[in-house]
Amino acid sequence: MLFRDPRPSSVAAVLARITTFCIDGLDSRPVVVEVDVRAGLPAFVIVGLGDLAVREARERVRGALLNSGFEFPQRRIVVNLAPAHLRKNGSGFDLPIACAVLAASGQVPAASVARRAIHGELSLTGEVRGCRGTLAVAEAARRAGLDGLVVARERAPEAALAGDLEVVGVGSLAELGRILDGAEAPPPVAPGPAGPPRPPGPAPDLADVRGQWSAIRAVEVAAAGGHNLLLRGAPGTGKTMLARRVPGVLPPLDRDEAIEVTRIQSVAGILTGGGLVEERPFRAPHHTISASGLVGGGASPAPGEATLAHHGVLFLDELSEFGRHALDALRQPLEDGHVTIIRGQRAARFPTRFMLVAATNPCPCGYASEPGRCRCGEPDHARHRRRLSGPLMDRIDVVVDVERPSADALAAPPVTDTATVRAHVLAARARQAERLAAAGAACNAHLDGGAVRRVVRLEAAARALLARSYDDGSLSARAHDRVLRVARTIADLAGADAVAEAHVVEALNLRGEPVSPARRAA
């Protein structure tokens, strides 16, 4: 859009407007780049609450224009980023500012950018570089009803994933100038292929795990229902090996989940390949991570590891070594499936629907489960237990002790493999999808308390056993519902329509609340 001042040409001012977008959390907010070029002492001013990267755009834009064969107007140039109350961050404003200056100075037709959004960084040579969050920008441009989006060529396949939007990928400012002038047709862009292939070599397989049938069963139940899992045992018993094989037994991402994971990784700047992410994320942060690194935070709220693991697995190895503050920060994201970060007057909401897999030693030395080897006293055990808060442990559905396998078990052939367990998990998830469609949940672990009572059908003996376990005081109200969800998952693995007593017994055992014969017979 181009406006010319009706005053004499010696003092004429020209105003150009171009639409771009600013990354705000995981979303994109529309921003209008207004450029006013008028007579006066040469100056180049950017206003509109931009961060340092936005303010530095002046020098990048000036250098890119001159080195691309364009004229930089020797007049007073004022760039306004509207709305002024929204904080602007990142280098994606370089390209729209440059195009607005070209339109305002008459070097490109203003009509060619009227219905297009523009987003990209510029080098001093005029090269157009990609920016994080391109998919989020493309989705916002489509929702805004714009006809097209101009981005760096390397990011064009990612932007095309949004659909229903003409995406133009350019490699330089000079190339974009020719396209806007009509001298060159924009190259066609297709949605990017799947992400980079898996590294060479065999994928981690459960066939590598020997002598841990009970732990493999726990992994199968947890994966089938999306339940949180804690592996507890001495060093070297295979806890980490089991955890790293969990993603292989999970069902593939559907289209909506894949788009969401791709958008998160793009905003975080960790997307590789520019295509759709098809594998579930697996995040394994070090135990020195801070609370903001785990759940998100910062002056400009950014996603943490919990969000980067959305629709995937968050693996916390050496759980007892994590900071108490960081672990307690996970409690609300585990329960709600999202976290809201508030900084001053800004709030950002990040999804955190992940499967928590944790591993820990039973004591500081790690050998409490092996008589004669443990060197810890009772005070050491007490301090170790206090490192994991009760509310956090109450949110973990499946707890299994990973014991040291015997020599015969190590030499024996594998009891199962990833393909077999994954087939069981897929069958159980298919039953859940059919049953939970009306509840809006993807798996049993995502059911809220009301939906659990509506959806889960208990046999009389199973209901009585669960009631006795609750009345004994061994279960909280939250744990009662979580046991019910796990029992429903076990019934799904067995192909049962109703939850039987045996399913509740196994669910209680997996939670670390073994059922005594007296309680079962009562």
C-alpha cells in the first residue's frame, strides 16, 4: 500500500506498509511495518518496541540494499512497527523493512507486496537467511487471509506445510526485487519431506534387554496408555537402556501432532531438514537443568524441555539428582498438559503433554536392593527419599524395580522385541481411540477425573478391591484415578471390554502398592 503526500515534491512524504509477524511464545502476532520517507536530514529510525536485534536491522538493511544494487534514500526514514505495545524480537523484520523502504522510494511496485507477508533476515551482502518459527508465521499468515508469504528459500518447504498459502522462497534481496517487479516468476515451492533420516545403524531394540521381563511389561503398559514411568534400580541394571527404547514402541505421530511438534521445534530453533517431523521427540536433559530450562521461562518466555518433549518422551535420568525446585515445577505441567509462564505483563502458554520416563537409584550408593553391597545408613536413605517430593511421586503411574539379572538371563535369548511390543501398544491405542473419541483424549492417561468415571467400566470385584485399597489409606484421590486409568490400559492390552479384578491387581502392583491376599479376599 502506497500513500503520496499532496504537498509539493520538494517536501513530499511517501508511506509504505508491509505485513510481517512476530514470534510470541509459540504463536505469531501480526505486525505492520510502516516506512515513512520524507525530505530532511538523512536519518534511519526504527520505533515500535523492538529488541536489540530489531534495532540493529538498520545497518543490515542499509548494507543489503546498497550491495544488492538498490539505492538507499538519502532522506529521513522512519520505520514504525505496529502495534507499538507488542514487544518485537528477532531478525525476521530485516526483509520486510527493506521491502518497505524499496516500496516507499518507488524502487518496487507497492501493489506487489500489498497482500503478501514477508519474513526473513538479511546479510550485509543481501542474502536472505531463514528465521526460527517460519511454520508459525505461515500458519498466522494463512489465518490472516493473506495471499502469500515471502521467506528464505531454505525455509520455504517448512512454510508450505501450513497449506492454502502461496509461499515464495528467495535467496537474495536482488532476487526478491526482480520477482516484485514482475521480471522473474517466483519458483514453485512444495511442502518439505520428512525430517532427516535416522542415523545409520540399527535402532534401539528391546531385544537387547535381557532378564528384565517385569520391566519390559511395565514399559508396555506405560506406552500403551501414555502413563508416567519410574525405573528404580542399582547402577548398570539397564534402566537407561530401557528408557531409550520407549519411543520405539509408541505409535507414530498423526498429522496434527506432527505439525505441532514441527512448529515447536521451529520456534525453538532446533528443527533440522525443514520438513515435517515424523518421529516422537525424546528429550533427556542433564540433572543440572534449572526450573526455567525444564518448564520454560526467561525474560521473553521461551519453551523448556517439557514443551520440546510434547507428544513424546521426557527422560529424567538420575531423578534424585535433579534440583527439588526444578522437579516440583513439573507437577502442574504433568497434571494439566500445559504450563503458563508470566513475566511482567506478558503471558505465554506452552503445551506439555509428554510421557515422563525417569530413572533413579534406590539410595545414594545405588545398591540398597543388593544386601551386603549398600554402604548407606538410614539417615542417607531418608535424605535420598526426601529429594523426591510426595506430590511428584503421586503423579507417576508405573513404578518398577529393575533388578540385577542373573548370568543365565544374560545368556538367554531375548524374551521379546520392539516390533512385538509396539504391535501390542498400537492395538491397545486403537481401542482407546474408539472409546475416547467423545472425551477428546488421545489415550487413557489424558482422561480427567470426570471422564475416567464416565468411560471406565469396572466389574464388581474390581470396584470392591479398588475401594478397599483407597479406604486403607494407601492411595490418594489422585492416585485412585490414576490406578483406574492404568487398569483400563491393562484391560485394553488384554482386549477386555470391562476392567476386571486382575487388571486392578496388576495396576496396584505396578504403582508399588502390592495387593496382599487378605486385601484381595476381603
